[in-house]
Amino acid sequence: MPADQEHTGLDDNGQMPFIAHLEELRDRLIRCFIAIFIGFLAAYGFREILFEILIRPLVQVMGQKDSLIFTGLPEAFFTYLKVAFIAGIFISSPVLLYQFWAFVAPGLYKKERLFLLPVVILSTFFFAGGALFGYFLVFPYGFQFFLDFAGENIQAMPSMKEYLAFSSKLLLAFGLIFELPLVLTAMSRMGLVTPAFLRTNRKYAVLIFFIAAAIITPPDVVTQCFMALPLMLLYEISIIGAVVVQRKSPCPGQTDTEEKPRPLPPPKTHSGPAGAAGEPSSTSAASSGKPEEPNDG
């Protein structure tokens, strides 16, 4: 085996064996874990500030006189650990995306690489946009709905652990639903759906959006609309994206013969003396329809 193939892990056919793929995957996963751990250490130093930012929508609704509690002795410690871990994933996300791209890109064609790289970048953008939408617009109204059940004899005392689990679940849900345009656009690019199919089934999509919003969000109409209405807008954006990236296919009435290019005309023959243009004079005479004149020598 040549030295260059032995260094890159390629076999005699210039391909990487399955074991080499597993080794590369192991190395890239180790790098991802190291990046997350470094991000976790960096975020743990700001754990209290990060948690205060996370609970700010709830504190604004509750008022400054109320605050969160923790019922178990290690609850606050583990809550801060979870907050630092989630923040560490966000901090290390550029490294994670790069490792994913470096592992997948060599096995793709050039056109597929040109298509996948924007998808990876836009998916991060849409996920962050969905999380910010839930944090700034949905959280205040949803928390206000729950706190309205408090009264003279009932006092709301949310704990740190329960709030972190509830808020992280909602942020993840809003981040994922904002990936809808990319998912439908990619499906259209692969030929699984068409813009006409999306337009025809728009009414069923709206029904699914409201059902999903009722399951994911708190049980109030305002919060459900805050999730369902953006989904309807994202669905329309998906239709536009499907029109842009859909594969060009022949019209239903178009045959294969219409797609084929016209054959080139036959080359013109030269009427010069025999052998002057590489063709005998008999060929020229036959092509012109005139009888061949005898040669006097």
C-alpha cells in the first residue's frame, strides 16, 4: 500500500473502509465532547447571570416581591449545572457544526455540498429565531395565564428545577417548529413534495398546526395562537422555497423525442479533384446526382 493511502486510510481502490469511517467518527465525537466541556466550564462561571436571564420573563410577570424557590438542598446546584451545560452546547455550536460538516462533506457530490452547507447555516439561524420568539413573545403571556390562578389563599411558588424543565422544553419546541421551511424545502428538492401539493393541503396543515400548538404550549388560546400563526406563515415561506428549489421535470405532454437535441446536418462534401479533400471523386459525383465523367488519363 502506498504511503499516502496508508496515511489517509484509503484502500487500494482509493476508498475508505468502514473501520476507518468509525475511527473518524470517534475522533470527531471526542472533539465535540471536548468543545462542549470547554463551553460548559466557560458558562459555569456565569451560571447565575444566565439563569437570571432565563427567568426574567417570569420575574417580570410575578413582580419583584416574588421569587423562585428550591425545595431540595442540591436542587439549586444541579439546576445551575444544567443551565451551564445548555449554554455550553450553544457556545460550542460552531465547533459542532464544523465537525458535522467535515465528516459528511467528503462523501457528497459538489452540488450536494453546495446545497447542504446553506441548510446547516440556515437551520441554526431558524432555530435561534424560534427560541427567541418563544422567549420574548410567548413566555410573558403563557406565564401570566398560569399565575392568574393564584388568589388570596393560593400563592404561586415555582421552583428552579420545574421552571428550567418547562422553559427549556418550550424553547426547544419553538426552535424546532421554526425549522419547518427548511424541512419542506429539502423535501421539495428531493422530489418528495411539490408546491402544488403544499398549496392543495394547506387547510389540513393549518389544522395540524393548531393541534400541535394545543399539545406543546400551555392550555390557553393566546399561547396556542402565538405558535400556530407563525407556523402558518412559515408554511407559506416553505411553499416559496419549494418553488425555488424544485427539480425541473418535463411537462406531462412532452415526450422524450422533444427533449433530445436535433441531429447535426451531414458534413458537406468537397467537389475538388479526387483525393484533394480526402474523398474520391466518385463520392462527390454520387452525392450530387451527376454521372461520373471518364478520365482521359
